[in-house]
Amino acid sequence: MIRFGIGYDVHKLAAGRKLILGGVEIPHKLGLEAHSDGDVLIHAIIDALLGAATLGDIGHYFPSTPEFKDISSVELLKRILPLVAAKGYSIGNVDSIVVAQKPKLAPYILPMRERLAEVMQVDVDAVSVKAKTEEGLGFTGTEQGIAAYAVASLEK
């Protein structure tokens, strides 16, 4: 049996925060404002995995409480994987898109894929990360925030 899930996340850009996407710190003057480290890519992937396994969403497991303040999203992803495995699923693949006007993400795509594959314990070939701009349109295009979309397949 193969199941699919979709995930989405968005956060505002803010001064004084690190920009972390796919578990990789990216040099930029702004970071993502969030209760955790704000890694929208990992948050979207978590929701895609949870959705495919019919386990709810990221907010159910990681509410905005002191326990999760500034936590690494890599750690959140690590905590979700046993829940997916407990239902008898393994990850088939993950396909994702990060929507950001700046910074340019092309140099960081492979490191993100490698980091995500390492955490999810899958081959790097099972993890796709793409980057898009919105040509100056919308909140991502005007550099107010960054969004991410993800689709995950699970196999039983």
C-alpha cells in the first residue's frame, strides 16, 4: 500500500534570527520568526508525513509551549519518524518546494537534501528540494516571509 500526504508552512522573515531551511543554516540578514527555529521546509515535510499516516498535524505534537521554544526542527522531525514507523510505514520519497525571493537557495539544495535524507534515514535520491521565487509578487516575493510545500509517500 502507498499513501500520500501534503504539507505546507509559512513564517515571517525577521531580524535577529538565523535562517534555517532543511536543517541547514543559510547566511542571510533575516531569519524566520517562529516558536521553534522556524524551518518551514521541515515543518511542511512533517505535515506531509503526518498526513500520509493520518496522524494529524505538527501543531498537535508540538504546540507553542515552553518545552518547544527555539527547538531545532530537525529534532521535531526525528520525533515524528517513530510515530510513522509505529503505524507500519516507511518513507518512499519526499518532494518539496521552498518559495523565497531571497536569498538564492541553489547552492544549498544539495546540502538540504543530504541533511533531510540523513535525518529521515533514506537515500538522498528519495528527497527532492526545489526553490522558487514569486517574481516579486505576494508576501514571499516582497521578502516578508518564506513558504514551503511538501508531498510525501509512505509505503506499507
